[in-house]
Amino acid sequence: MKRVSVFAPATVANVACGFDVLGFSLNEPGDEVILSLSDDSGIEITKITGDDGRLPLDVQKNTGGVALLHMCEHLKFSGGLKMEVHKKMPMGSGLGSSAATAVGAVVALNELLNHPIERKDLLPFVLEAERAACGAAHADNAAACLLGGFILVRSNEPLDVIQIPFPDDLFAAVIHPHIEIRTEDTRRILRKQVSLTRAVQQWGNLGGFVAGLHQSDYDLISRSLEDVIIEPVRGLLIPGFESVKNAALDAGALGSSISGSGPSIFALCRGEEAAQKVGKSMQN
């Protein structure tokens, strides 16, 4: 095998009550990463599309390139690689765009080299790319993109990621307002301290949400989809956020909140028909 194409899905991080520890993958949109073995030495990014010329071809400044560099160093792989990246989701959207490119790159290399590394053990290379992109090696988007489904990051150091079972009839509607918000900017405005009362409320919601997923208890999922710490601050950066959230709830969503750092907004729903209805209400 000399050429591999990988689809890396968009993701929703935080999921209301789980700042930096919860995430899930979407079936669409996503990035396509094409990686080829080359007779030339080193890593070369030959093409990037869908980014309006904004992303660097410099390997050390591109999340896919950074992830490959760390993986090659780990494997002591000195062969040549050529990479194409086709961005098929908006950047700065809160849908894990930077993580998707990095995940696509390492999964592609693992395929080319006949799986020397287990899928879950590719995550540290992606986290180094996330650190380079926004200064923080958070695993919520990266792990969800790499592993699929719902994930819980129990610990970052040492890294401990758990996949969570979820109901078959759970669907997500996601809208993306036509504005861009940089993750590093939204992290700067967060409070450094929170009250014990709010902390207790938040971790109660997190525990309830995870239990609701395990038990397929939609009422418990709905009651737990509440963010009393992050959303009140970040929501101010998204024009019309409260109106969109209320539209989702009025249309029957289990709950709604900001996807990652925003501006995308997600709603969890019971059933595809309900999600379609909720999505249209949010869009309107």
C-alpha cells in the first residue's frame, strides 16, 4: 500500500456539562487527508483545499504535519511522505477542525505502515498537534474524532480516555453561524475560579449525563444537559445564542449548548425526525 485516504469527522466537545472532558463524533462533515509514501525524504504537504489559502503548508505549523512529525519520531520512521488535506468543514467553528486534520494524518500513516500502533495509542501524537494549534493539549475533540462515538477524558496526565455507550436513537442537530471564534480567545475569558455551589451542580450534571447515556435514559440525559460554568460566559460571544437554544428546546430537543468553543451550537434529540425538526427551528 502506497497511498491512503482517510475521512476524519467533525466533533462536538464539552457537550454542555463536560468542559474539556466530554466529546462525540458526527457522521458529517469532516476532513479528508490523503497520505502517500514518497521516494523523497521528509514530510511534504503538497496541497490544502477548502481553507481559502489560510492554512500553512509548513509541516511544523500545520496540525497534520505536527502530528506526523511526532509519530515518525516515535516509530523512527525516516521515509518520505506527501500529504494532501481537503478541509470539508469550517475552521474556527467549534467542530474540532484542527483535531480532524491531525487524526486523519496519523490514522493514514498507521495504515500505510500496516498498523504498528493501536488506534487508541495514536492519541498522544494528535494532542501534540492540538498543543501547537491552541496552546492546550485537550483531548475531547481529538479522542472523539479518533475513536468515534461518545468519549470521556478521565485524565489528561496520565492520559485516560473512556468510550461511553449511548442510545441508538440519539441524534444531534448542529448549526454553524457564519462567524469565527478562536479557541485560544475563548479560553482566555473563562473564569479561573468558580464557586463550590456551581462546581457541585456541574459535576452532578456530568455524572447524570454519563449515567443517562449508559442507561438510555433520555429524561436523565435531558435533565443533565446543563452548563452553569462555561456557557454563561462563552454564550455572550455568539449573537442570538439564547434565541437559538430556546428554539431548539421549544422544538423538542433534549438539550442544547455550545459546541466546543463555538460558535456552532448543538442540540441532542431522540430520533432523526426530531433532530431534523429541531435543526430547522434552530436555523430559522
